Amino acid sequence: MLKLHTRLHSLTPSLSSSLRLGPTSDSASPVLRAALSSLRSLTRRSRSSDLVGHRAFFCSDSDSSGDGSDRVVHVESKAVDSEGEEAESKSSSAIVPTNPRPEDYLTVLALPLPHRPLFPGFYMPIYVKDPKLLAALQESRKRQAPYAGAFLVKDEPGTDPSSVSGSESEKNIYDFKGKELLNRLHEVGTLAQISSIQGDQVVLIGHRRLQITEMVSEEPLTVKVDHLKDKPYNKDDDVIKATSFEVISTLRDVLKTSSLWRDHVQTYTQHIGDFNFPRLADFGAAISGANKLQCQQVLEELDVYKRLKLTLELVKKEMEISKIQESIAKAIEEKISGEQRRYLLNEQLKAIKKELGLETDDKTALSAKFRERLEPNRDQIPPHVLQVIEEELTKLQLLEASSSEFNVTRNYLDWLTALPWGNYSDENFDVLHAQQILDEDHYGLADVKERILEFIAVGKLRGTSQGKIICLSGPPGVGKTSIGRSIARALNRKFFRFSVGGLSDVAEIKGHRRTYIGAMPGKMVQCLKNVGTSNPLVLIDEVDKLGRGHAGDPASAMLELLDPEQNANFLDHYLDVPIDLSKVLFVCTANVVENIPNPLLDRMEVIAIAGYITDEKMHIARDYLEKSTREACGIKPEEVEVTDAALLGLIESYCREAGVRNLQKHIEKIYRKIALQLVRQGASNEPAIAEAQVIEPEETLVGCADESSQKLVESETGAEPVEDSSHEQTAETSLEADAVPTDLPVDQPSDSKDVTNTKTIQESEPTKTVEKVVVDTSNLADFVGKPVFHAERIYDRTPVGVVMGLAWTAMGGSTLYIETSQIEQGEGKGALNLTGQLGDVMKESAQIAHIVARSILLEKEPDNPYFANSKLHLHVPAGATPKDGPSAGCTMITSLLSLSMKKPVRKDLAMTGEVTLTGKILPIGGVKEKTIAARRSEVKTIIFPAANKRDFDELATNVKEGLDVHFVDDYRQIFDIAFDDDQKTGK
């Protein structure tokens, strides 16, 4: 006991003032009373108020082994504001006898506690929402029986107690009545004294443990209880002492770090009568932050030792939480103090530098930076722009650096001063040099190159550069985008590209208003800032795929940008000052010109890029694609060979589209497989090389050693070699002759080591040689798979009723057959059925062709009633492919006439042209694409409308070379050409 007394005396002063001794009891531990008296001066702070406006001292023995003397409650009232509260306070300040004693109450009102159980010796304010229960409590207090039972509410089955808020829990409690409420209460609770009632707030003070035995009444819930006593224990038990010492030690450590716990101690000691082992356990569990189930477990435990152990676990956990809280607070405090210290030092440093003239403030430095940007080109900046800049600089000096307007003005000045006002790059007016650069980067594209050379020539004659808007249209992969960079290099202009495909926000073109957060200028202003000149080449990609959304119509916004008459004063919404874009060369790209809005298309100069013929693709593949791909794969030219036949097969059987993008993909695929094959060959040869370097030198050394020793013996003895050894000597000599260098005589002595190394090198060189990979038509399928396209020519000679036509697609030109067959024949059964997924325009062309064919047949064979009495079926093969357009009219007529006259058309003939109802041939589009398709199908004779003669004449010589082309304006001319095998000319 002396040892426990000494430990309790060693606690810090902060705990002793928080604990106050009450009247002594026989059952109280003298050691704990001594410890309590030694801690009396610990937590005496300036805190005199409690939860309900007055301070209460309660003296009672929590054990039921009292001496029968009366217990009293003495309440000192504090000043209150209202008269009603003052009257209540006066009535409660009297000394009220509590006879009968608390242990005499065997029937009590049941008060549900939603959050935590009430421990003996502790205050707890609760709110009673049930008016009947509140009235019963007030009546009980008036009858000098201010006691009730406080029981913790159980959680709902299947719910997480931490996920329900306090207000929801209380609401749920008072929804239950009678038996249902009784089932939701824990059986073990606390006898609570009703200290005060103010409105619906009731303040309880715990006395002793209770256990519900049965229900007496349902509303309000009244139950019979048994008063629980602690199980007997030995006060001198060393284990109990040690556990209590550890609890006190932990409480002492926690009180050092947590001021909130000191408040709990002070409140507890105001009405505690004794401090023994059971109360120590209750005290530790009550002031801990454990959940309600853990606290209820402590309340229900009657074994003092087990209760102390449970409490020790809870206070240890609180100690760990207090340490974490202290470390977090310390880290935050250090961070805040460090930042404050750094801020103060920076401010002092700025003030010192400013006083010494070493540094100006932020606003002055910004103004100086902006003015420094303007100095090189001040004379070339337009006056209205200079005026805006000066006004903004003045405004910047008047604004506070912390204001939002300051940042807006700073960003605005940053953009204004960063633009290249009047700064132009020196253009190249050398036509020959430009022609050389364009030819280096691209093969073909004569129309585009000619237009660029014209642009350079005009600039050279005028002496100044100019801006233009050029639109390159054509199928994918023909080089529209890549030619833009080559044009910029040929003109010595800066290059900037941006794509407008899918663009639906006008602000991307015209910029945002500065009033918006995160506002930015449009793409053109960003372009000028990036390139640093006012005359760049701007490539606007995918102009035919402009979107339209809720943010406006970008196609309409580009009208000002791409109008030569308006872009000299282009107004960006962000800058709000005119910008001169008249010197910018705009190059737009599009796949389908028809998708471009007409007002925008009207401002462009359209250059059509039809695609490449087979010869052009061969040159591009050999001179550009293969070379770049080989270098990218790290393959040497001597390691691989792709034959011309393989390239031709690749183009015609795999890559028939107008562009070369797919061709490039297939070439890359071939070279990747070649690279893998070469690496595998090298890996398989490495073990053989290593074996030759390790084993063969040893054998050579042995042979040389034997030969040297034999010569040494012969020289010593002077004897000639015997006949039997002559073969061995000859073999050794020949071996040595092979090993020595060729410039040395055979009998010249040499070092055996050199001989061995030379032989090893010569033997390993053939091993290191990698077999050259050859790609030809025989193994092309091994690299790129089965052919995708087959011969478009289905018939060597077209049968009756079948004629080849020419069509245009977005991927280039193609050929298609039109087939006509007779279904049924009879008087007046003339009709025409159409299949092949034809569009509306093509169906109308078929109907017109039927009528024109009947009229021409009537002219040629008046007695032939074929069309009037025959039901015909016209089909266009490849039924899965949609087809539409008017240019198949003349082909359909020829097919119908061929069937009616039972006469096939001439061999190797293809035609295209729209036909009117009177037989006139109208012009068509896609002359180059259709010509390329005809050459690919080995067509020798082509029929075009006469109106397209100029388009054909403008084609390159290699495109139209070897073709017999006829230009007609009436179908009757086609009739004479198509059904006359002897006619070979007639252009």
C-alpha cells in the first residue's frame, strides 16, 4: 500500500487539482485516498461553470454497502438571467433529503440514451422529446423522488452505428413505445439522479449500476430493476494494484497533452465521494473517446480486475490518439511558423533592396519588361496598338497586385507585347531553288508546285510578299498536309498548323472575351506569337469537317479570317485591336470540297489533287517511302532488296487507293518483318561464332606445336624425314600456308599466334555474314498477307449486255461493270428492273437510258420491238457498295443496246458521261481519277464527254499516254464507236 501511495503522489500537479476527496468510507482504499489528496492541486483552473448553469456537489457511495446514513445533494446556484430560471435555481439550492435511499428505488422510469452510457459520478444532459416521459420526470422530481434509470439504446440490426447521425438516432428512439422500446435497450444501465429540468433538457447524475428485470408500464416506460454490486475483490491483490497503477500512469500522461481531459477530471471530482479501484475504472472509461459499445462493456463488467483491464485498453488507445494529435499540431505549427518567417524575411529583403536601389517592386519590373519588348519594333507597331498598350501600362501601375484585375491586365499586356508587330521573315524569291525543294520532298503534284512557283514569281516582280488562301482538295494520303511544310520551306516562311476537324467553338478562331476566367486569344493570335513573324504559312487542316454547336458556327467565323479584303483588320475578341493578316499565306486541306460552306469556299483558290497513278506510286515508294522506312528500321541497303515486281504487286493488289498512306504502312510492315528475320539470323549465328573463337584456336595451336617440335628434332639429328611422314609434313605445310598472310611466302617463318588468329578470323567471317533478304512476287504474301484487291477486269472480252463504266470515289477512281439480262419476253411486257444498291440519281439515269435506248434502236432497227416486248434486269455488281451519280447514263444505254442487238461492244472499252433524254452527253467530274482507273484495268479506249476535253489535255503525259480517247457530245457517236471493232481512231 505504501508503494501505491508513493506512485499516486508522483503524479503531475495537473491531475491532483482535478480530483477532490469526499467523505471517507470504510470501503475506500486508503492508498487511493492518499493519491487523491496528493493530486488535489493539479487541475484547479478557472472553470466554475457546468452544463446547466449551476455547480453541483454530489456525495454518495456507489457501492450498496452504505451505513444507512442519509445522503444529501448540495447545489450552489449561479446567477441567471430570467425570473423563471431564478425561481428554479432557488428551489434547487435547498438541501433536499433523499429518503428513501437510492438503493431503495426498485421501480424507475427508463430513459433511453442514444449516444453513450452514463457512468456513476458523471453528469449527462439529455433531451427528452416524449412529452409524457418529460411530465413523468417532472412529477417524480416534485415527489422528492428524483431518480430514473438511464439505459443505452442498442443499434438496429444490420446497420452501422457510425453512419447514423445523432439527430436521426434520437428521432428513431422516440418512435418506439412500450415493449418495442424495452427490446431496444441494454439490460444494464445506471441509476441517475435528476439534477435539473429546463425545457426539454434534463441533466442526469449517475449513481449506481442497474439491471432491468421486467416491465411495469409501457407509457412512459417503467421497469423493475435490480441494483448491481461489484464482485468482491482483494484490495491488496498485486495484479489489481499494478493494473490501477498503469491506469493512473496513463491518465497522468494523457492529462499532460489534453486539456479536454482536465475538464472531465474537474467535473467528476466536484461530486465524487470516494476514489477507489472500481471508480478509477469507471472514470477512465467514461472520459475516453471509445465508442458506446466498448463503454457499455465496461459498465456491464462487475469484476473489478476485468473492468480495470478494459479501461486500461481504452486509455492506452486515447494516449496514442493524443500523441498523434500532438504530432499533427506540432507539424502544422512548424509549417505555419516557417512560412511566416520566410514571408517576413522576403518582405524585409525586398524593402532593403528597394532602399538600396537594387530592385524595384513587381509592378515596376513588369512595366519595364513590357516596355523592353516593345523597343525593337516600336516604329513598326500601329499607333492605335501603342495607345492601348500605354493605357494598360498606366492602369497596371494603379492596380493592387493582389486584385484579380491586375492579373487580367498583366496577361493582356503579355499577349499584346509578345506579338510580332511589323516583323516579317525574308522570303525566298528564287524560283529554281523553290522548285528544287518541292521536288525533293514530293513526287508529282505538278498543279500545286506550279501554283506555288507562280506565287513566288508574282512576289519577285512586285518586290513584296503577299497573302493568299489556297485549298488543296483530294482523297486521303495524297500529301495535302505534308506539302504545306514543303511550301513553307521553299518560301522561307515560318510554318504553323492547326486542325479544325470537329471544331465547334467560335472562340477557338476569334478568341474569348477578357471578362471570362481563363480567357485566351484565338488560334491565329497564338500562331503569330509562336512563330514570331507576321507572314507565316498557316495550314488549316480538315476545313471540310468543321462542326457546329451551341458555341456558334466556326465556318462563319472563318469568313473574316480567310477573306483577303477583311483579314488586314482581323479583330480578335481577346486582344480587341485589329491585326494585319494580309501577308499570311493560308493553305487549307479538304477531302470533299462539297462539304465546305459555299461562302467559305468562294474565298479559296481550290487546287484538286486527284491522286497518283501506278508509275507515280512506284517512284514515291522507291525514292521516298522505302528509303525513309529502311533508315527508321535500322536496316542497311545491302541487307535487303525489294524488287520492282514486288512493289508493283504491292501497289496493284494491296494499295489501290489514290494516296500513298496505305502503301507506306505496307512497306513499313515488310521492313519490320525483314528486321525480325535479320535479328533471328544473327542470333542463330552467334553460338557458332563463339564456338569458332573458343575451340578452333586450341586445335590450331596443337597442330603448330607438333609441327614445330618435329622440325626441331629434324634439325638436331640432321636426318631426312622418312617416307611415311612425308604426307603428314605436306599437310602441315599446306595448313601453315593457308594460315599465313597472302603477301608472305609459304616457307617464311611466322609466329604461331599470328597464324592462329588469322585463321580464326578467316573462318569466322563467313559465319558472320547474314544472308540478304529478297522480296519479290513469290514471297510478297509472306510479308503482307493475302492480296486485298483482285483484277477489276472480270471479262477478257465483255459478253453481250455487259459494258465497263468509270466511277469516282473519295478514294480515287474505279471501274464498274453494268450488266443487263433478259428476264421474260412477250407482247407488251416491256419493263426494267434495277439492282445493285443504286441511289436515286442513278435510278433516274437508268430510266432515261431505257427510253434513249428504245429511241436509238428504233432509229437503227425500226422493225425491232425488243424493248416493247422484253422484261429486262439491269444490275451493277458489288451490291454491298452504295452507288449514285449521273455519269453512268451512256454506259447503261450501251448495255441495253448491246443486249437488244445481241452484239457485244468492242474489246478494252470504257466510257462515262451523263445523258439527257434527247441523247446529249453532259460533262462529268473526276477525269484524272477515272483515267487512272482505266489504266489500272488495262483499258485501251475511253469515251469522255466533249466538254471534258480540256480537263483531259491538262493531265500529265504519263497519265494519258497510250490511251485511245474519244470525246463525244451525242450518244449516237458512242454507238458508232462502241459497236465498230475496226475503228481505232477518232479523237
